[in-house]
Amino acid sequence: METKYSDGKILLKKDGKIAEVILNRPEKLNTITLQMRRDLGKIFEDLDKDPETSVIIVRGEGDKAFSSGGDISEFLNTSPEDLLDWGKTIETIENVSKPTIAVLKGYILGAGTELALACDIRVASPETEIGLPEIRLGMIPASGGLTKMVKSLGPLKAKYYLLLGKRIKAQEAQQLGLIHEIAENPYDRALEISKDLISLSPLAIKAMKSAINLIMDSPIQVGYDIERKTFGLLRFSEDFKEGIDAFLQKRKPQFNGK
């Protein structure tokens, strides 16, 4: 099933428990318009509520770019409200309770990088280049990219890449932790990962994502408390019992998310 958004600039495809969100502007290197930004937030909100969807794959149409960033032609007409909405869209994507996988090819720049970094898992092709070049347009990343780079790389490394607006090739990006895997066919690899995720407890995945987000900026003792309480809640779930029973009976578990 395929649904079009933003006059066809975004496609939503569903195949079983896997949903694909596709940036469909290959002639413009999948640059993201303001309307596309708004629609992305709505799409992810709806998918998070969809009981038929277990995993969300995000990709760009074509081989040249996942997304080379925001549509620069709109920049001078952007209001403060538009910028706030874009930031909220990224937060919506990041806070989806279901696992998200970004399939990265070619250029991933600016808003494209911020969208990719909002996903849980990033699989890239060898020729991928990722970066936040906003400084070269006289501005800074403002939809989570700057913060994520500083928190992920630390301020000393982040300054080098952000102040110069450097593009980072796939191998270096993987070493920095910005990319998780490099594959000749990242889409096929994303499907493999999706099938693995679908076989796991959706309840435990949701709890894990929530715990990670809470622990990320918490003192270590608070983190210990969060993980123990999360474990305690899962302990009384049907999925926990099914996982233990399946292990003891040497069979594959059949989780129901309860």
C-alpha cells in the first residue's frame, strides 16, 4: 500500500509490519521543503499509533542522496514558527516508540543529517558523505544536529566538524559512531535488521527506547534506578514469560506486545 504526502514528495509504503517513509525528490537530491517537514511529523505520529506497524525505514529515492538538506530556496521566507515546527518534527521522529532505521546513500547534509540522526539505526553505503555544513551559509544547525554532534563526539571533536562544516565520509562517520553499519546494499541490510526487530518483543523494545532516552542525560545512580524499575515492570508482562518459556523449551518465542 502506498500513500502520497506533500504532492508526492514523500511516499509512505507498508508491507506487513514494515513501513517505509521515502523522500521522493531525487531530481532535487531529496531536499526537504517546509510542507514535507510538517508532513513527516504527522506520518511518524500516525505510524507510532498504528498497531500493524512494528518497524519504520526511512530512505531517499535514488542513489545520489538520502537528503542534501532543507530546500534553500525557502530559507529567506522561513518564519520562527516554521523553525520551531521543524525542531518539533525531529523530536517526534526521535521519540517514536517503534524502532526506526535510516538507509543512507550519497549525500546526507544539513536537515538530512538531522533526520538521519533522529533514527535509531543508520545503515550507509560506502560512498556516503554526511555532515552539517550550515556554517557555510552563515547559520548553524538548529533542529537537533548541533546538540547531537556535541553530545556524541564531545565538544573538542564536534568543533572541528561543525566550525568547518565538514563532510564526513562513511568510514570516518562509522568510526565516530554517526553511522552504525556500512553495506553495499544498505536497503537490503535494513530489511534484514527489520525482520530481526520484528521477531523481538515490541513491549521490551518500547521500554528499551524509553529507558535509553531517560538515562542519556541522567546521573549514573538515576540510570541504575530507571533500568531496574523498567525491568521490574517487564517482569510481569506476557512477553517476558513467553521469552523465558521459549528459551527453556528451545523454540522461537511468539511475542504479542503485552
